[in-house]
Amino acid sequence: MDENEKMLKKLDQRLADGEISQELYNEIVSRYKKSEENTEDEIEEEIIDEEIEDVSEKETKTDEKTKKVKITGATRIDSCNCEIFRAAGASGISGDLIADDAKISGATKVNGNVYIGKLSSSGALKVLGKTEGEKLDVSGASKFEKDVKVDVIEASGSFKVDGDVVCETMNASGAVHIKNVLRGDIALKLSDKSKIKKIEGGDVVVESGGSGFFSFGFRKTGSLDVESITGNDIYLENTKAENVMGSDVVIGPGCKIQTVKAKNLKVHESATVKNKKGLKDIKKK
């Protein structure tokens, strides 16, 4: 099979898989037959360009859902409603991003809201509207200017939310800046200064990143500044808080807490707790 046949067969497969429309298929084949010197990469780029143009037009005129959208390079589209979304390079969405499965790499900015089943992002992601969905998996630098409401959050690097976070589970490492975290089990492993106004969750774990141990005189690097923490089982390191309330609470190394309310409380020898209300204080040696 020569190269020409291979490229045409690839187009046939993409049509069969629903990745391109019959209209777009006919147009590409027609252009290809007129100029058979086009390379496979050139045809691929042409298909992507046509898909972007097609999606932008659909989103400004109809709510019809597209199966797959793929954009590369420095590209901006009006909005997107699809099953599968893929973006690489510097991309922008002027309106909303609606997708069952979204994967983004590079620098991406969404001016509207994000409604997703699962969103995976590596690089720099900025969302100006609210975010809702099932799972958010972000690495690098991500910023959400309004509320984030998802079932599961996996975050590494710089994770900033100017609004509230409502989730069932959140695991984050790096630097975290959030207004409020509500409802979920929270696990933070911090390698930088982080700030959250209020945490209201189930089990809450805050660990400081870095290497070494306090008992050997080394200082861990990450820290958390928070007004209040309310949960069930709570374990804290390098945390400064006004109020902590839970069932079983461990105030670990480097913590400075104003008031703790708990059924069971343990306080590390390097931690400071000013007020303990109705609690049995078991000092860790």
C-alpha cells in the first residue's frame, strides 16, 4: 500500500469512528485529489483547523453536542460542547467548556464555565467561571476564579481557587490557596506556604513536605495558614489556625493553634495549643 492509499484509509477510519463529519471528509478528499503532494501531517493540520472552525460555528448557533474536539497550537474557539476534548499548546475558549472527558496540556484559558466528567490538565490552566464535574486532575499551575464543585480533586504544583471548593475527596501537594474547602476528605502535602480560610470536611490530613525530621533539627518546608478546621479525624503539621474541632485530633510538629475542641487530643511537644476545651491532652514524647 503506497502513502496515498494509507492517508485515504486513515481518513476513512476517522469518518467511521465519528471523528470527522461526512461533509468534512468529502471536502478533504476533494482537496487531496486536487493536490496529492500534501503530506500526512499537512492533512492532519487541515482536519484540525476545519474542526476548530466547525465547532466555533456550531457553538454560536446551536446546542448540538460534538463527539470530539482537538485543538493544537495558538488557537481560540468560541465555546465547546463535546464528548472528548483535547488541547495542546496555547489555547483559549471564549465561552464555556462542556466535555465528558477533557485533557489539556500547555497554557489554556477558559473565559466561561467548565462542566466536565473528568478534566486532566498539565501546564498552566486558568478558568474565569465556575467549575463543576466528577473529577479534576491538575498539575503545574492552575487557577480557578470562582467555585469548584467536583467529586474528586487531585492537584499538584500551584492550585489556587478564589471561590469555594466543594468535593468528596481532595488530595493536593505543592502550594494551595483556597477560600473555603467544604464537605470532603482532605489530604494536603505542602511544599510551600499555603492558605485556606476555612476547612469543613470529613477526615483532614495536613502534612509538610520537604526532607528531614524535626527530631534531627531539620525544618520541613510546607506550611498552612487557616482560620478554622472542622472534621472527624484530624492530623496537622506546620499549621497555624484559630480554631480546630474534631473527634480524634492530632496536633503535630510545628503547629500553632489558638483553640482546639476534640473528643481525643494528642499534641506534639513542638506544637503550641493555647486553649483546650473539655479535652484530655495526651502529650507526645
